[in-house]
Amino acid sequence: MENICTGLSLPLIKTPFKINRAMKLTCALLFSAAMGLSAAGNAQTMRVNIQVKNVATSQVLSEIEKQTDYLFVYNKKEVDLNRKTSVDAVNQTTAEVLSQLFEGTDIVFAIEGENIMLMKKGEAGDNPSAHHATQQSKQITGVVVDQNGIPVIGANVVVKGTTNGTITDMDGKFSLEVPENATLEITYIGYTSEVVRVGGKNTLDITLREDNQALDEVVVVAFGTQKKSNLTASVATVDTKELMNRPVANVSQALQGVSPGLNVVASNEGGALNSTPSINIRGTGSIGEGSSSAPLVLIDGIEGDMNLINTQDIESISVLKDAGASAIYGSRAAFGVILITTKKGKAGKTTVNYNNNFRWSTPTTLPSFLDGYSFNQYFNEAAANAGLGAQYTPEVMEKTKLFMEGKLQYATEYDENGIWKKNLDSWGNTEWFGVYYKDWSFSQEHNLSISGGTEKINYYLSSNIQDLGSDQNYGNEDFKRYTFNAKINAKPFKWMDINANVKFSRKDYQAPSYQMDLVYYHSMPRRRPSNPVYTPDGQFNKESQLNEMDHGGMYTEDMDVLYQQVQLVLNPIDAWKIYVESNFRVDRIEKHTDVQLILERKEDGSYFAMDRDDGYGGRSFVKEETARTNYINPNVYTQYNKSFDSGHSFSVMAGFQAEVNKYKQIYAQRDGIISPEIPTLGNTTSTTAYEMGSELYEWATVGFFGRVNYDYKGKYLAEVNYRYDGSSRFNKEQRWNSFPSVSAAWNMAREPFMEDYTDLVNNLKIRASYGNLGNQATDDIYPFYSAMELGMGTGNWLLNGAKPNIAQPATPISPLLTWETVTSYNLGLDFGLFNNRLTGSYEYFWRYTNDMVAPGEEIPNTAGVTSPYTNNARMRTTGWDLSIGWRDVLDSGFNYGVNLVLSDNKSKILEYPNATKTIFDADGNVRYYEGAMLGEIWGFEVIDLARTEEQMQEHLASLPNGGQDALGSNWAAGDVMYADINNDGKIDGGQGVVGNSGDRKVIGNNTPRYNFGLTLNAAYKGFDISLFFQGTMKRDVWLTGLYFWGADNGYWQSTALKETMDYFRPADTDSYFGPNVDGYLPRPLLSGDAKNKEESTMYLQNAAYMRLKNLQIGYTFPHEWLHKVNVTNLRLFMSVDNLFTISGLKADAFDPEVLDGYASGSGKAAPLKTTISCGLNITL
């Protein structure tokens, strides 16, 4: 062993790196343990053999560490390590050797277990001058802790201006005789000094703050690390403490709102068990065809899925936001990089950590059906408004009333065909959301890690089990994830390091096959309260879909991911290192689907095949699919650092990187399952209803990169990056491109004219960067090949008695298709004030995405092909990021912190192939055009609903040139009155182009603006609490579907929820629900008439929201208690996610966080969860 902790009592030592917290605590524990004990411990039994002459004292200590498990802790200024000495010890105890070694010196030693403390005689408050003070003295006691309430062991406590002092013990406690009204100075390396007046107190509680200037944080950047104070580009770090103990399913969810500019968006599946959110940095980067705005995610330097790793394994997360920070990664990093570094072992004793998390979840938003009778009344009213007959007959209405009163036992009966009545002909009262969903679902997670080692070799091993429970009452849905991580770092020679890392993750998901493609939640609003859950003979009611859920087959997805990494680091001479890395990842995924035949029993006892909503009624089949990806990534690079006495420092790096990705997939499907219990391909009968297929592709990139850093005394900083990349996705002529970047910074706080303000201004740095990046814009692996599509003819003609194979004309390609290029500019200001209690940064950026891939010029239909995609679009994104935080510790030991992150971005399309600036495409979606702001919502301005028939007629009369006929007919009270904004006497959309859009205009924008995260935390005497708020300050959304409108489009596209009942009903209505003249929604129409549902200002929703994302309360047990049972740390906690939400939405059935994509915008995505969790974290 070698020394890992020296100079503990020297508060003036400043380290150029941030000492790891765990290492500081380990050192302190060793120090204090040694202080309180004599040398008569285990040293009396552990023996060594040392025979040396005239060698340095340090050599003897090293030899003892090699032959024993002891670790020496000492102050370099107190122990003369260069003193020459001779030792002749054969089979002697360690204590005997140390006595011989320090004989005749003022050094004594103390031993506890495997730790030996060396110190000067009389150090601990034994100075005689302190005992002969002329003024009256008294004995005081106290305790010194850090900002987390953990004892600071080995802190110096000295009467200011004297040598009278002592050192805190293993519990952070001290006792000292001091003069009346004395002033104490408390110091410890890595912390700011505290000065405390004793006054009339006999007991003191003292809290030390970390000295951020001394512990300059080291940040992981591309191919290395840098001190945070030396960063010139836009790099944000995530406090990994904010990820701990959160009841989240994956890392992406935990990152929401914790870093400015890092946007986490719920997926189209919402809170479904197997869903993962998407991530972008600083907004949408590209609208190019096939392009992605997702950042590059590197886990220990290899591309991977962050949602498959364990949050407890994460050591640090860095977010590279501009080209200045990420250009060195070239084509893979066009829209930023997320660098995740996992934990590794540290020299010292073996540490075992276990933590768990038990969770109970319930949906944040869950609509409620009207009761059966009210539901039927609503549908009849909506039908009457549309000029249709009653949907539910008077007989059914009467039976529904009687059933709800308990006067009828059953809600259905056989019809004339011996089949149970349903839908319009049954009379139940079922609240289907309550049937399908549990009130609470249970999940759990367990983590175990073991780490330790020596200076020669260290290790970190961890495992994780995550078991997420379904919120469904029916169907066997389940999600499990298993992870294993092993890191070994060896230093066989002073000039060589060997680092090996193996990570394995397995994900197992299963669900009813009926639930695929969102059918489960999509079908929920189409359930009818009139249908009972069970028929009188005990079967599931056909319309419940519960037969499909429980017996209709299963979908399973098993995924294994294996990472294997080896790194060789050579250090031929000081300041020069060579890195050779080999990264290998294997992804394997297996999918199984079986759809079972569902039978319904008739009155006569016979069975027939039941129809299914997913279109598989009357058939059964099995589908098997397997896919494998091999990813190989070698890296070779070298770095040389040189510093001069004059204050100039340089760092130069150059390297090579390559990627090869190979994918292979095969599937087969066959109908006719013989035995439902054995759903395999071999257990099927069909000889005609089968299909099979496969896919095979590969891609590769090669890159050469370099970086030069310059630093002058931490004041003037500069960095230049260059990357030359080649991609297999493009023609040889277009394959290669170069991507440079440059950044610089000036830290004014280091200037001489700021020396008088060091207590006020600790950091004040101005940054600027510029850079270019490339993006492989197409998701087509081989876009430069023009392939003809082959298939079987579909016509009613034969060739030689059979349908011939035919070839479709190939889609034209552009031989000039090449990289999208991303150019970014960034200005930033970093600051640290009041001894770094107030810290923050502000950045403004411009990003230009050029050469985006978009459709080419239109080709006449007679050509039979579409025009090829080309690089013919441009977009500009501008925005800013703000991060500001305050943390402080009061004299009482109460510490608290506030941190705010806030960001904004908006994008404008500068070029796009839409010469006429047509607003909508054939499907009604807004098209891109030059000058458009990304996210525009076009619609009509609304005056109001017509509250009376007369009001509507007056409105129509004011439109003499066509009224509102372009949008619909039969206008009446309760319908929308649109505004004639172009004063042409009619309401329409004009020619549908910019400049001739009739009465349509831009009414909103669905781009989330001013995304924020606010963290409040406090700790006192072991108790801690944190609150994390997250949200969006500005966003417009247009909601669609029956969850919003209720009666939307016919019987099966309509529903009746409590959340959709605020609709217009006239004052003189005979409606069952009574009048509601001031209703928000228009009168319901049970037809396809969309006249009231045109995008408009009246129903445009304000999607701004603030959510208490997490509330956590914890208690860390006092160290002095834990020491008695050989426990290093023990914390209990309770946490709540998504506790409450304040939203501008008027649609209560929608979650403001889940509004992207068709399913989300129509309310058909599964809701997010409110989760209560508890657990413990114990370290041995």
C-alpha cells in the first residue's frame, strides 16, 4: 500500500483537483480512528521483516505497507520522510519496528486496526503555553460537521493568535480549555476556515463549507477531463445526487429539469411501463428527412442507451451543448453529447453499499365515465343535436335506471340469436377506468456494490434488479431490468495503466399482445358503461376486451446488452500519455407475439370466434423475431501537457477513431396455433398463412481529431478542435468532411485588479465559441443506391398459370446527397460570488442547421416516381440557458440551497422547398415554409359560442358573402362564431397559402418555451429535505379526439366523461343535465361534423405548467452510533414523484407533460404516475 491521505491538518494546502468526497471521508475516518488509541493494538501481533541501511524514512514506511495491511496517515510538514535511517528487524511486530524507526525523534504513532497515524508529541492540545494563560479560562466542547451533517474528523480547532488547539475526533467532537471570550479558528483541508466567538457558550456546533476554489471541480469532457474553471465551451454538469433515490424507471426521467437546455420529452406512450422519454439539447436541431435531433450518449466512452444502466452506478454526467465542446466527436455529435462516467474503485478498504427503493404508483390523471344512465342521456342528446334518432331506446333507459337502483340483477340478456346483448342494447353501469386500472401498483429496486483496492489495483462491482409492476388489473404485464457492472483498474508499472470495464444489462418485458400499438389505452374511451364486466353465465363481456387481455395471447421482448471495454494508458515520460482503447457492444433482442383464438359461448352451449378490435378476430398465429447488433469502436489518441514557470500551459491531443456497426434481423410468422399453452412456430398448422423475412445492414465511420488547449494562469484560456470525418452513408465524392471549432475565455477574477475583491468575486469568466459539426441526416443506410422494389403482382392476370414477380420503378436518388452541417455560436458568462455561495452561468447561442435533407423539386405524376431528396433546407435556432444557485451554512449548522435552471429556444426556417408557402399538407398537418417559426399553429379567431339562436343568426347575417358555409352547415346556438379577420364577408381559409389564408392566422406555437427546474434543499443534524419543481412557462397546444370533445365523430369515436360535461346547453333546454349557457365546449354532435373543431383561439390550450416533480425527506444516522456497529453510513428516505401539478390546461383528462405526438395530443397515451417510495442506503 501507499499513502492515500497526507497533510490532513494543513488547511492552506490547495489541490488542483476536486478531492472525491468518499476519499476525504475515508481519510478522515482513518485519521480520527488513529488519534484516540495507543500503539498497543494489532501492531503487537502483525510482524514484518525489514533489513535496510541508510535509507529514507519513506522507504521503510512503504515496506511496512507492502508487508502488512496497514495504511499510514501523516502530515508531510511534521514527518521528515527524507531522514536517513537503518532498520534491522526480523520477524518483529510493526510496533517494534516503528519504535526503532522514530527513536530519538518527536514523532509518535497511534494504531487502530489497519490504520497508523504519525504525529508530533504533545500535538493534541498539550501545549504548555496554553495552560499558563494569565486570564481566566474555561473548558468548552463542540462538534464540527460538513454541510451534509457528517462529522469532519481531524479538523484543527485553535484559539486564534495562539498555538493552543486540538483536533476533532472520529465523531467530529473536540474539547479544549480556552480563555474567556476567546475566538476559535477551525480549519480543514478542502473547506473554508470558520472563525467562531466563544462568548458565554460552553458548547459549540460548527459547520464547515467546502472551499470550491480549493477543490476546483474536474469535469469530464471529450476524450479527457478539465477543471471547470478552465472550460471555454458550453459544458454543463449534472449533480448526480439529484438522481439518487428517485423513484424513476430510467436515467432519462431523472434528467428532466436538472440541466439548462437539456430537454426531456415524454414519449408517445406516455407513462406506459416500457416507455422511455426522448431527449434533445437546446431544442429541435433538424427537420431534415430521416434526421434526428437526439444527442450522442457515451457511457464510459462508448455509445449506449442510458436507460439500460443503473443510476446508482453513475459517477458524473457532463452535457456538451455547443460545437466548441463537441466538435471533436464530429458527425455523431451534431446536436450535443451526454457523457456518462460510471463509478470505479478507489484505494483503501473494501466498501460495501446496499440501497433499495420500494414504490407505490397511481396515475396522475385518469378520466371518469359518467354513470350508465347519464352516459346514455348524453349520447341521445348529441344524436338529437346532429339530427339523428335516439341511440339508447326508452326501454334500455328504463332498464338502466332499474339496474342502477338494484331492481335488476343482470345488465344484459340473450338476443334472438342466443348471443348476449351489448352496447346500445344492454343496461349496465360500469366505470371502466376503475375496472382496468389498479388504485396503486407496486415496484421495487435493489442495488449492491462492492469496491476497494490498492494503489496498484482497484475494483468496482455492482448489480441492480428493477421490478416495475403494472397498473393494469387484467393481463400479465411486467417489466424487469437486471444490470451488472465490473471495473478493474490496474497499474502494473509506473508508466502503464490497464483499465477494463464490463457492463451487462438485461430487459424483460411482457404484456398482452392485444395491448400493442396503444390499443389498450386507445380503446378505453370506447368502453360503454352499458356493458357489464361479466355476462350472467360468468364470461367476460365481449365488449370489455378483458378476454383479449387475459387469454388473447402475449407479447414478450427480451433484450441483452453487453459492453466490453479495455483501455491501455502508457506514460513514457511525464506529461505525455498514449491511450489505446477497444470498445465492443453487442445488442441482442428477441420478440415473441402470439395471438390466441377467443371464443364466446352462446345460449345453446355452442361457441363462435369472437371479433377483436385489433383485427385478429377468428385467427391465431405465432411470430418470432430476433435481431443482433455488433458495434466495434477502437480509439487511439495521445496527449501532451506542458507548463512553464511563467504561467503558460499547453495541452495537445491528437487521435484516431473508428466505428463499425453491423445489424442482422430475422423473423417468421405462422397461423393456426394447435395448443394455446405452447405458442411456438412448430405448434402451428397452416401451410399457406405464413410469412418470413430478414434484414441485414452495416455502416461505418472513421475520424481523425485533434485538440490544442492554452491556459495562462487561469486568466486567459483558449481551445481549438478539429475533426476530419468519413461516413459510409454517402457517395465517395461526398463522404469526407472537416469540422473545426474554436473557443476562448477570460477569467477576470484572476486579474491583479480583482485581488482586493477575492472574498466577493471568486469567479467571473466570459466565454465565446464557434464551431461546425456534421450530421448524417438520412436514416437510410445506403441512400446513394437506387434499388428497385421486387414483389408479387397484384393484378387479376396470370403468367404461365401463376402471378408473376414484378419490379417497381426505383426511387430516384441524388448523387450529391451529403452531410447536414451545423454551425453554432455561443457566448457565456460564469460567475461565483461570496466565497462561491452564489454561483451560476448564462449563455446565449445561435445555431444554424444547413443543408437539411428535404424533398426536391416536384416531378410530374406521369413520371411514376417521386423526386429525390436533396440538401436544400436551412433552419436557425436561437436561445439561452441560465443556471443560478445559492448555498449557505448558518452558524447553527443548518445548511440550505436553492438552484434554478431555466432555458429557452426558438427556431425559424430559413429555406425549404415550398415555393407557394402552402400551409397545410393533404393530411391537414402544417407544412414547413420559408420564414415559418417551428411549431406554428394556424387557426381561426373565435368571437364566442352563440349563446342564443338569435345571436347565431345575427352573426351569420354579418357575413353576407357565404357566412360560415365553408366550414359547415346548420349553424345554431351552441356553435362557434368565427371572426372575419380579413373582412370579406365570409369565413374560410382562402387559398391555403401564406399571404392568402383567408381568416386563418398563426394563433399559437407548440414549442415549449422557458423550461425550468427549481431545486430547494436543506439539512440539519442528520435530517434532510429537498423539493424539485419542473415545468414549462409558455406553450400552446391543440388537443383533439374524444377525450377533449366528448362527442367527436359518430358513436365509436365519442364518449361521455365527467371532464367533458362543461358544454353549452341553452337556458330553455329539456336536457337531462339542465341549462349551461356559459358552457366552455360547443354543443355535442354525434356526427362527423367538425365545424366547431377547427383550430381556433377559443379552444387553443395553454400548456404551461409547474409540477412538484420530487419531494424527498431523509435521515442520516449519527456517525458515532453507526461506528459502534461497524457501519459507515446509514440513511433512510421517503420520496414522492409528481405530487401535484399546476396547469393552464382546461382539459382535465390531459397531462401537460404528455402532449407530443398523435396519441398524446388526443389523450390516448398512458398517464404518468404519482409515485410514493421509501428505502434505505447503507454502507459498510
